[in-house]
Amino acid sequence: MQAALALAERGRGRTAPNPNVGCVIVSQGKVVGRGWTQPGGRPHAEAMALAEAGTAARGATVYTTLEPCAHASPRGPACSDVLIAAGVAAVVVAIGDPDPRTDGRGNDRLRGAGIAVETGMRADDARRSMAGFLTRQARGRPHVTLKLATSLDGCIALASGESKWITGAPARAHAHVERARHEAILVGRGTYEADDPALDVRLTGLQDRSPRRLVLSRNADERRDGWERVTSPHAIADLDHVDHLLVEGGAQAASAFLAADLVDRLLLYRAPILIGGGQPAIGDIGLTDLATAHGRWRLRDRRMLGIDAVEDYERA
């Protein structure tokens, strides 16, 4: 299942509105098929793995990060039907599919065909892997990551606005990998006007994974070519084919999304410098007492990137 989860990450940010699923097929102790959801959502992971496995899939065990779908579409058959036709013996599923067209029907169909089904393996990891799809299903909006690069004293720039570069090259490269894992990236109007940011992915081999560029603004006349306008944080629900949104700047945009309680993940890059009197990372988020500030965030990961630290928090 860990291998299937790793494969699923290859599709993150490229499969919406379908989930980024990973699948591994094992026969007699050997991996005979691997697959992950392809860009645009098809073929599905199971179909890719079965195509690689061929006849070796008969009697094999399938590990998949999401319940095989039960609904056929013009773009392909239901994965549960394809697995039955391939003659697999068992299917191990990390989590169920909340899509009402499947939602338990896929597993039931497999069991009805005499295939053993086990569920719940690495479920928490699978939920994190497919956070975009699951957030869209549960909340009707993309999963939102807020990225901040700050000094030790919480500044994102000098008082003059100079911010290149607070963090070093390894941290900036890591941030570009994060961009590649999101369908869209958003900045506030101030950052848009002052910096004219490219917001692309500048890593060899990943340039084609640059996300759609969004600006948070009510001004319909200021949008440049290649940009889309979002009028408010809650308007992200209307973005088509965006299940992962990266909010990258500046302080007003960060504050707006935090105040609207729309941030699911915090990605904090911290450089070992002190600025003093610089521009703060966020402004007023509507907090009225410290008690309500506690218990909202859980640290998932912390590591060093050169001399900089990165901390990854998720909603508690």
C-alpha cells in the first residue's frame, strides 16, 4: 500500500476532478502491475496497473488507495468491473470512495463476484494523499494550502517591500515542487501589482506542471493575460478542475483565507534571519481571544532545507 500511495503522488495536481489514485498488483510475492491516475483523470490507476500486469493479474492481490469505482462513463468502464473481468483474487482498499456514484458499491460488487475485499489499510495516509478530491466532495471547494516564507520574527519582506530572497535555494526549490502538486496558485492584488509574479514551476522536468494563476481581486479590469480573477476566498468553490489550491501571497490574501476559515494546510518556510520592522506575514484574522487560537493546527512534518526550516501543519 505504501508503494501505491507513492504512485498516487505522481498524479497529484493533474487529475481533477478525479482523485489521484495509486494501484499495485502483486502475484506470488512479486509486483506485476503498477498504475496511477493519468492527467485529466483517465485512465484510472487500476486500469493502468491491469494493463501492465496482463494475464498475471489472474489470482493476484490488488492494492489500491481508493475504492474501485462502480460507475461506467464514456471515458472508460467501471474499475470494479474491470477487476472482476481480470480475475483478481483479492483487493485491498485504503479508503472508500465518497462519490455517491460509488460509495460502497464498488466494494460490494467485488465481494459479490467472490473477490476478497479488505479496507482501511493506511487510511490516514490515503486521506492526506487525496485531500483535494475528498475536500471537494465533503466541502464543495478545493483543499487550500497557505504557504508563507518568513524571517524568524515573522516578516515576509523589509518595510520597503523587498523580499528576494528571504529563504535560500533549497527552500525555494521545495516550494516549486509544491507548486507542481497544485492545479492553481493564488496571490493577492498587492503582490500581483507590485511583483507581477510568474508563479511557474522552474525545476527541470516539471516545467509543464505550472499551475493556473489566480489573483484575489474585486477589480475586473486589472487582470492580465494568463490570469484568472477570484473575487473572494469563498469564490474558490466555483473553480472548475481545481481540487488543490496554493495560496502564496501576500499578507492580505493570507489573512483573508485564514479569516474565512478556508485554510486546510499551513506550509511555513522560516529563514534564520531577523528583519525587525518589516512587513508581517499576516494581518488581522478576526481573532478575539487566545483560547480560540489553540488546538487548530497539528504539526505533520518539520525538516531542514539547507539553513532554512520548513514546517507542515494540517487542520486539527
